Amino acid sequence: MIVEERIYTLQPATAPLYIAAYEAEGMPIQKRILGRMVGYYTTEFGPLNQVIHLWAYESLAERTERRAKLFQDQGWLDYLKKVRPYLVSQESKLLMPAPFLKVKWQD
């Protein structure tokens, strides 16, 4: 099991707009295609205007396959055009859970 941490830094004051668009359009598509959402957060301290989300995968190969399907989905591509103006930067990290951790996600 691996967990991908994605951090999006947004234009100041656009987090509520981004979150609303994601909840209405992006999240249903991602949950259908990517599957295992572990968490979705915004920042209050430290670097501000950030959205952090975590996705679990059985392997790097599964991640690659699911993300390829995501970018073949026209609804996802249309959603990206809407939210891209809110983005300043993106970061992605692959996290390896400690052996004793059982990763949990939303259904």
C-alpha cells in the first residue's frame, strides 16, 4: 500500500471557490476513478491557501493506471479547465505507511 499526498497552493482568497468546485464536480469523478480517498484538508497555520489530499493505492502501478484513466475522462478535463486559474503550484509525494499502520479511506 502507498499513499499519495498532493498539495495544491491556491491564489489567495480562492480556497472556498476551489473547494466548492471540487465537491460539486471534481470529487465525484476522482472517487469513481481513483477510489481510496484517505483525506482532504485545507491549511490554517504554516503555508496558507493550500489544499492537501491523500489517496491510497495498492502499488505504484495501480496509481499509474488509475491516474491515466482519470486523464481520459472528459468530465475531469473540463473540471480542470475551471479550477486551473486558482492554482499557483502543485506538489506530489508518495508516502510509505509504517508496517503497523492500517490505511483507512472514505468509501
